[in-house]
Amino acid sequence: GVAILIRKSIKFSAVLLPLHPQSTEALSVDIMINGKTLRIIAIYPPNHNNSSMDLFECLKSLSFIGIPSIIMGDFNLAHVNWDLHLASDPCCQALLDFSSFYGLEQYVLQPTRLDPPNILDLVFCNSLDIIKDVSIGDKFSDHCKIEIDTFIEMDTITESKTFLNFSKGDFEMINYLIARIDWNFRFSTMSV
């Protein structure tokens, strides 16, 4: 499955999938940052051979509308040498051709699945001024964690909330002050 987790303070809207892929799981959101929109697409084609057309149709419909986009997920296409841009099977070659045709830069260059070592988890972007760095972290499940550092600066909105801590109240003083109020006088000038 796919999931996108977003901090509460970030404005976003879910993007409806224009088509319902049969063999690819996809989720997309538009994040609004400093008056600009960034589309995030999480994708998972679980089957190596049967999902390429579904995968590419889904990606085309979500990511090529003039919005900077980051596309990420477990693509299950292990037979690509991303350094040399070579593929050893037709599905992997189709992904290379697709990314080249649509101007997508792929940022993961180290194995994300270690046994056997393969680059299955990919991060693409259609704009060179979005992603600063992609690093591969420790093994998270059967894959390694991927961290993406962007050039995007968030406006820091400090949201302050006041919480009253009644357990630290000086109740003797409160009772003393309330007892000194002439309640008859206070209520005598009020009408019901």
C-alpha cells in the first residue's frame, strides 16, 4: 500500500485520481508552501511485468500538468542501471524511456533493498530546483528508509496555545479574593 503523512501545519489538498488503475496503487496530494504548489505522488506497482502501462498512464495523468512534482515509491523494477541509464528488460526500459521523455530526474542511486541488493525504491522530480539531496538510511522493513532534503523553505508559523495548569493554583488566595467581593452589591445592579 501507499501512504503520505503530512504535518498538521501544512496546507494540502488530496488529488483525485483521474483514472482508477487496476494494477498500480497511487496516492497524490498538492501541498501549498509559500504561495506555491508542490505535487507529491506515492506509487506502488506490486507486479513487475503486468503493471507498466497502468503505471505510466497513472503517472501521466497525475504529474504532467505544469506543477512541480515529486514521484516516489517502490517501483519493483530492479533491472535498471541508473548511473548508465541502461535497462536489461522491457519493463525497466519502458521506465527509463518514460522518465527521459518527460524530463524526470531519478535521485536514488544506492540499493534500497539489500537482499539481493537492488534499487527498487525510486524518487523522481520534474524540476531541478526542488530536491537538494536524497539519502538512503537504515533498513526499515525489507527496504531501506529514504530521506529527501529539498530546497523548499517553510514559513515557520509559531502557533502559541495557553494551557492553564490548575494543579499549581493558589486556591487559598483565590478563595480569599472571592470571599472579599460584595456579591449582593455586584448583582443588585444587574437585570435578568
